[in-house]
Amino acid sequence: MRHELRTPINHILGYAEMLMEEGGLPAKFQADLQRIHSGGRQLQALISQYLDDERFFEQRDLQRLYHELRTPVNHIIGYSELLIEQAQDASLGEAVRDLEKVRQAARNWLALMEGYLVHAPKKETTSAESQSPKTAATEFTDHGALLVVDDDEGNREMLARRLQRSGYVVSTASDGLQALTAARKQQFDLVLLDLIMPGMDGFEALAQFKADPALREIPVIMLSGLDEENGIARCIEMGAEDYLGKPVNPIFLRARIGACLEKKRLRDKERTMHEALAASQRVLLANLADAAAYVRTILPAPMDGPIKADWRFAPCTQLGGDILGYQWIDDEHFAMYVVDVCGHGLTTAFLSISVFNTLRSETLPDTNFRDPATVLKSLNARFRMDQQNNMYFTIWYGVFNTATRELVFARGGHPPAILFSTEGVKELNARGGIVGFMPETEFANASVKVPPGSQLYLFSDGAFELPRPGGGTFQPSDLVAQLEAAPAPRLDAALAWAEAANGGKEFSDDVTLLEINL
């Protein structure tokens, strides 16, 4: 019931949003379009309120329920009819056609609602459309070629139109079988796949995409009007790149598609690395231990020169969420960071890799990557836990200025870094909470002058939260003591201590150690 009642609402919201975005309409149209859009949002909320799994069979006043559900749809029909008349008078043919689709969608919703609440629901079967998918042009635009798969014609048309306006070449398919056939005949850069479809549904189609060696590298974003966490998790575990709920938020849609295509283009440019990543991704679906090897393949190579960098990474068997990186921002500024995502498993690793790619490619908008606190603030806004399956992460991020020898750094709930220099051992701490946990979290920069010949150590909590003989766990000070006692380079000694403290067993969390010689 939720799925069927949400489909016409998606049409109402989609066409209303396109009319408001396209421009060229009289200003007086905007208020009524906003009323139509608000009515659609109100219907969404009422469906969530009254068709909740736990409340559906409770005793209720059906007459009042019928009234509350019918009121907003009556407003939608009324305002759409007024706008149709005004658009006809102004000879706005395309607007008339879209408004008629809004009105028809509202009437369809009303008929469905009355069938469920006034009469006994009748079981109906829906067959897949016989219409052949549109073909993409032979020459793809710079934005890429997309395949939209949805059994509902209105959903396909709205999504295809929105994507075409953004410059994409768009083909459509009405079910999973048509999508597989189209993908085997022509090249696509991304598939947007509906989850709930008659015949071959989204789960089965995704499984076949990922089982076919010729198709498995095509990124797939799942779309569904059902907000079921188990279904989302299942799709991600099967290999989907992302998941968006219906109606699709246009801003999220553009961002997720852009991120998926950027990742694909990066793999295409780095062919050798792409082959290693592709092999690791295939193994990822079957073996979590081998998936940890994939994380290692994207870590930066040890670096020699005026600044030397080296690291040790011992992944846990459950596939953790550690990642590390360093890179030149410009000729004078060198950035370094360690990230630790909460929890273990596939989704944790996906988030850590997403954060890593964002930092490596410097794709945070309106962000000065020489300013660590600004970087953490942008990460906190982009990776909110309520949009990341309730996952968050910690990070230590620093930028070293080779001209002034000043190291500016910020910390987001991560263990402080340790600086060894001729002036002694210094803990590099700064104020800042966990990233993604609360939108209002503030981050502050701190700085230190770095004498020549200094060594900087960054690490994750897996490097010291190890079982202490007699109970409890070791603390950061224990790891620092081991580093201080060991001769430079200290990485192997620190890792050997961690392995001994863990009794030679597999680590229960990733152990990450990064050494920067400045």
C-alpha cells in the first residue's frame, strides 16, 4: 500500500518541482505551484503516519482518516485545475501538459486511497511495459550516459527529463530484464535502478549486473519509495554504489550521480590502479578479509625527498574503517591525515573510501584545503550521520608550510598526533568533536613550529586499544612510550609492540601508523 500510494505522489512532486525550476512561467504561478508541492509533502507525511507497520492494524476512526487523507489531494486537484486554465489562456502548452499530469496523478492517488479505505482492497497484478527503451546516442556527452530503470512511466519520464536538463544522455527501461538487455548492447556510465518492479525486481537485476563480468563495473544507484533499512543494506552489500529514496531530492541526485561518475572517471584515468581496484571489488562481495587488501591498494606509496612519509597498516579481519593519506596541495603546503570510521563491515569501508576520495581529489565546495578547521567543518556538513546509515568518523588533519615550517592542524575526535623534535615530545591536540555526529560541531585550528629533522606520528585507536595484561586496555601514552624508546625509524617497532600486545592474534580493529619526517 505504501509503495502504490507513494508513486502518484512522486509524480505530483516531480512535475511541480520541474515547473518551478524551469522558469518562463508567470510569477503568479509560483504560489499555487508551491501549494501543490506542499500538498504532496503533506500526503507523504500522512502515509508515513497512518500506514506505519506497527500502527496499521490499530483501531481508528476511518471517517476522520478518510477526511485527513482526502483534504490535501483535493487542494492539489483544485490548484492544478486553476493553473491549467491560466496556462491555456497564456498558450503555455508544455506547462499545460505537465499540470494535467499533476492533476491525473492526484486523481489516481484518490482512487487508490478510496479503494483501500472505503472498499476492500483488490489484489491486482501489473505486467511490465512492452515499450522498448530509448537508445542512447553513439557519442556520449561529457556528463555521461545514464540508464533509468523504473516500471512506472511517469517516474521514468520525470527522472529522464531532469537528467537530460543536466546534460546527460539518458536511456530508459521499464524492468530489470530490459535494463540488462540494453546494458549488453551499449555502454552506460551509470544505472539508476528502481527496487520495486514486477517481473525482475531491483534486487535480482542488481545481482545479475554484478554477476556479469561485462557489467559489474557499471555503478548502480538504487531508487525506492520504501524506506526499509534492511533493503538498503542488502543493496549495498550486493554491490550498489548508493541508495536514494523517492521522491528523489534533486540536489542529492546530482551530488550522488556526480560522485559516482567522478569515481568512475578517476578509475578510467588510472588504468593500472583501476584493474587492481576492480579485482578487489569483485572479491569484496565474497570475502571481507580480501576486501581489506583493496583498501591497501588505494593508500599512497611511501614518499622520499625533502619530506619523507611512510606508514604501517594492519587491517582487522572484519574490515574496518581506517584510511590514511598525504599529498601536496601546492608547492609549499603538504597535507596529511588519518581517518577512522566507526564500526566494521562493508558500509564502514565504503564511507572511509568516500571520505578519502573527497580529500584526495579536493572536491569539497568552498573549502580552503590549507585551513584544517575549514576542511573538517565541510566534511561534517557533507557526511552527516543521518545520511550515512548512522555512521560517523574521527580525523586528524594537518598542513605543513615548508617556507615557514609551521604545522597547522585540526582534530575531529581523533587521538592527538605526536611530534618528536629536538625540543622533546609534544602532543598535538586541538578542540573538535566527532565528524558527522552533530551539524553544529565546531572545529578549531592549532599550530606548532617544527624544527628541522622532526618526526610526526599519526595513528588510529586500533594501534593502542589492545588488551592489557591483568585487564583493561592500553592507552595512547603506552604507544607514545614505545615510539619514544624505539630508534628511528620507529614504525616497525610500534607495530611489533602492537602485535605482541595482541598476543599474535588477528587484530579486532585496524592498526594504522603514519610517520612524516619534516
